[in-house]
Amino acid sequence: MNQVTSIAVGFDGSVESETALRWAAGMAHESGASLTVLHASGILERLGSAFEPGVVPEAVSRIMAEEGIDSSRFRWVIEEGDACSALLQCASEPVSAQVLVVGSRGHGKRPGTMIGSVSLEVVQHAKVPVVVVPGS
Amino acid sequence: MVLIVNEVFDDAEHESPDHPERPGRVQAAMAGVDDLHLGEDLVVAPRYSATRAELLRVHAGGYLDELGAYCYGGGGDIDQDTYATYDSWSIATLSAGAGLSVISELQRRGEGVGFVAARPPGHHALADRAMGFCLLNNVAVAAAALASQGERVAIIDWDVHHGNGTQQIFWDEPNVLYASMHQWPLFPGSGAATEIGGPRALGATINVPLPEGATGDVTWRAIDEIVAPAVEAFSPTWVLVSAGFDAHRLDPMADLCLSDADYADLAASVSRFVKGPGRLAFFLEGGYDFGALRTSVASTLSAALDAPLSTEPRSNGGPGFDQIDRVKAQRLTAIESWTREFEKEGQL
């Protein structure tokens, strides 16, 4: 496989997405790749959201610092759309991620069900390798 | 003129605490119908649940199985926006069936205008995935049923969000045209002017992204200069409207600035796309401010019934008027470019 220079990871604030973020940050640290931390903003976030463009969430900053990724090596991005489509889009320009990273289960999902599974959708449709990080 | 409605009222069990897509939306929409005082000209179509065969025209069998099992397993959050409950499967199939019932009644009478006041809404539902509050794609189920009868169907979507599910389902279907005007950027992120359809239906997908703050004069220009020429060239035998009312200036979910009167203008425009009586139906999609939903529904249906109602004034002066020229140019370039590409690949 060619040298990985760009990685994208989905982040929704859940514990599972923090685990995925930590794994992606570790890979970025080892490979020297840049990291895009993506939050997909759904319809309901119009009514109030914990996340703002340009304001890196505390959890993201903390994990980046712990994994040795300085602020020049990662970007915090909010895209309006569903999580699956937004992460898949990261494989195209301008992000051009060569690896997509996603937690195995996001906010509020019922364990053991496939419906609404972002990780499953991303795996099914991605044209680049996908890493699904199991929750701790 | 007769108004044929189908409403899904006993849907109180498809709700989630504090979620804006809630049962009161149907009551608000039907209050708008009541404001028209139609008397005997108001006809209620029979209640009907869409069958699996009717749903399979637009949805994957595996998805239907999963959704049904998920609901009957107790439901829960499907994604950050979308939920299901134990009763959601039966409510969703009733909503999809409501459109079929209204169309059947229109066909039987050969006159009138249809209004499907059902929820959950449908236009974000993909062939194999629920999203954006939507479980089953109600307008797509109706359009596919008509297409299976040999009809040519134009779907006009004026919900403030792009109807990505409907677009995906009919992307390469030459007998169904899909035209959307929506705020962009906004959920679900799709709906660029350059999204124009697949090789068998190139140009039959029309997208007019509008900037935050756009007013009725911009949507009027979009309909007049982009949507109308495409629809006229397509020559539909039926027109179905994904009538979301969340582009209203009072709606909390987005930032377009339409007024009740603008919806009347839009309805009058799409009514002119219809080539015969009894071939126009409106499907409730979004709309989350109950007051605006009520007045917008009344304005829309009064214009479609050619019985204008006194409303607040038209809106104008917002941004985006010049954007219509850019959308036209981008769309033309995309059609030329993809025509060459598909010709090269032997798909045309």
C-alpha cells in the first residue's frame, strides 16, 4: 500500500467515536498523515448543537494532545449532512482521505441491530479502506 | 374543485420526546384544510396501508425486513435525527399507502386535487436506508406506482431540504422527473446544480440550491426559468409535489424566508404543469412551526383549487436572485459534459 498521507475519522461526541478518534490519531502519529476529524451535522442540530465550526471540542483537543498530534496536523470539520455520506465524501477531493475510520456504534444505537449503522454503510460504499474501531 | 385528502391521525405512537417531527404536524396541516371551508368538496380517501409489493418498487427488500424487525423489536434512534417506535412500521406503511389511496381516488373521479397529510415524511428515505426523520419514501412509492401504469410523473420538491432519497430512487428512471429547490448548504448536503440524473434520464433531475435568506421572488424565478422549461420538455401526465413548508420564514429548522403567499405562487405554478384534471397531488414533507404550517397549507391548496385566500404578502428582496443564472449555467455545462462522457462510454 502507498504511504498514507490523509486519514478521516467520524466524530459524534460518543464514547465510541472517541475510541475511533484515538485509534485514528495513533495511526496518523505513526504514518505522519494529516487527520481530518469530521462531524456530520444532522437536521436537529439546527435547534442547538454541542459543536461549532472553528471551535475544536475539548475531547478532540485532549485526545490529539495525548496522541502527540499538534494542531497543524489535524482539521476539525463540520459538514451538513448524514454521517455516512459526509464520511464517504472525505475520500474525494479536497480531503482525499486514503483511510476512513469510524466507531462501530454511534449515539443511541441499539446494540446488535444493523439498521442505522454508519459503520456498515461506510464499509459497503467506500472506495478506500475503512477501519471500524470497536467500542472499548 | 374537489380536494381529496388522506390523513394519518392515529399516529400518536410515532413520536419521540422533544422531537419536532411530531403528531401535531398533521393536525396543523389539516387545520389549514379546514380554513378553506370546502364543505362537500372535501373528500376523505379510504385508509390504506402500502403492500410489500408496492414498497418494493422503491425500497430494498432487506431494508424493509430490517425496518419492520427494528420497529417490532421496540424501535429506538436510527440515527442522530431519525427514530422509530413499535408502531412506526404500521404508521409508515399507512403514510405510504395514503398517497396511493389519494391517487386511486383522483383516478376514479377524474378530477380534483390531492393532499396527503401523512407522517412520518418521506423524501430523505433512500432505497435502503432511513434518514432525516423519514422511514419510507411516500412520494416515491406513489410515483413508482403511477410509472408502473405507464404514466410520466414529475415530482416537484419545495421542502427546504434537498430530497436526496427521492433523487436517488429515480436517478436513472426516464419516466420520473425530480426537481428540487432547497437551501444549500444544508442537510443532507446533496442537491448541487450539477446533479442532473443518470445516463437513461440525463437532465430529468433538476436541482436549484438557494442561499440562506432567499425569498419568494427567487423561488419564483427558479420555477419560471429552470424548473418549468425542464418540466414542459418532459411533458408529465402526473405532477406530485413534495410539499414541505419548512422554507417558511417562521420555521425553526432552516433559513429561507418564504411567506404564505409564496406557497400560493408555487402551487399556482405547479398546477400549470398538469395537463389534465385530477392529476396533481401534494405530499406533506417538512414544516415544524404549527402556525406557519397551517397557513402555508391553506395558501397552497387554495391556489391549487383556484380559490385564492387572503394571506400575508409575497416576500422579496432576499439574496439568491443572481444565483439562478449560475445554476442555469452549471446545469447546462453538466448536461453537456455528462452527455459527452456517457456517449464515450456507450451508455447513450
